[in-house]
Amino acid sequence: MFYLLLKHVLLGPLLRLLFRPRTEGLEHVPETGAAIVAGNHLSFSDHFLMPAVLRRRITFLAKQEYFTGPGLKGRLTAAFFRSAGQIPVDRSGKEAGQAAIREGLRVLARGELLGIYPEGTRSHDGRLYKGKVGVAVMALKAGVPVVPCAMVGTFEIQPPGKVVPRIRRVTIRFGEPLDFSRFAGMENEKAVVRAVTDEIMYRVLALSGQEYVDEYAATVKASGPAAPDGAAAPEAPGRVRGLRRVLARRRHRD
């Protein structure tokens, strides 16, 4: 009930009025049945803008820190995410990752939409980073399609560290659903789940036009400073070809 109130009365209309999101490919999101929407993650605003344009309810796997923050702001944030039906995810290790997969599979078993950011964290500099394989494991175990999604412009309106977003128009693109049924029963094979994850990230990259980095975002974050507040990602002429070459090398090795 609270989710519907937010989407249709309190927050959704306000977001659509302020940011006037352009939507492309919305018809690719299944109207019924379980599916995964896998997108890039550029901004805290992503959590609100994507659901605002979808016709269906979507449940996100959200980082646990949103539910455990200190002070009044932390309690309000936790209450908001719980009321909206979002699921806390512990990102501290392998066992925590397995727990997140189990939670995601429960959502899919109910025939719902599951939202996930395969990068595992927000991009600190606007680039697209290597995806974690949990999205592939869930897609193969549940036997559901994966809809790639690209948020375009949300890094510029609210990069990490900026509390109040800038009012600018954003674009949300959805690609054709990806069917991985040919890999059914192979969710425990590392080469398969890596290839499936890379295919998902390639489709997200083709939609977003970001520069691609074949490393995990958390690793790169830990090794250097973030881009200046509000800075756009650097342009890279061969950004789409870059991930295509990564995929080709991995297929050759496998």
C-alpha cells in the first residue's frame, strides 16, 4: 500500500514533473510474470526514478547500509526503504552474497519484477564497471528473462556525495529481454555465469554509452579518489568495442 501511495500520489508525480524522464523501450519490460531488470547505478536517484516510470512494482536489492544508518536521517531512510518493500543486502562476503541471491529468488518465485545493479555499488566517476555474477545465477536458477536498463544523466544530477539533486531531464532506456534458457541448470559453472553477466553488462553498456572498466567498482574506489562532484564520465571512442573485446577474449579462453 505504501509503495502504491509513493508511486502514484506522493513521490512519483513529483519526480516525473521535476525531472521529466524520457523513457525508451518501456515495452520491453514484461507486463506480467517474473523478470530481472538489471541496470547501471550512477546515483541515489536511480532508486526512485526507474520505479517512477515503470507500470509494474519493482523490488530492489538495496545495500544494507540504507537500513542501518545512524541518527534521525538513518532511521527515516530505513523506514522509507522498508515501507517501499526493498530488501537489505549484506555485501560483506561470499555467504552474504548467497543470502542476497536467496532473497532475490523469493521475489522472482512470486512472479514479480526484481531490480538489481550488477556492479554492486554506485559508480563513483560515471563509468560502467564489471558486473558481479549474482544476476546471472538468479536468472539461470529462476529461468527468467533479464531486461537491461540504462540510467542516463542521473550521475550529473546527483553524483555520490551530493544530497540535493540538480533539476535536469534524465533518460531511462530499457533493452530487449535477454533469454538465457540455453544455459538452464548451469548456474554453478563459473565460466557460464561470467559469460552471462558480461553479456548483460554489454547490453547495458550499449544502452548507456558509458566508458567501460573491466574491474569491480569497489576495487577501483578503494584505490583512488572519485571524480569531482558532478563531473561527467570521460569519453572513450571505443567504449562499446572495449567490452566486446573482453567478451571475445573470455569466450576464446573458455
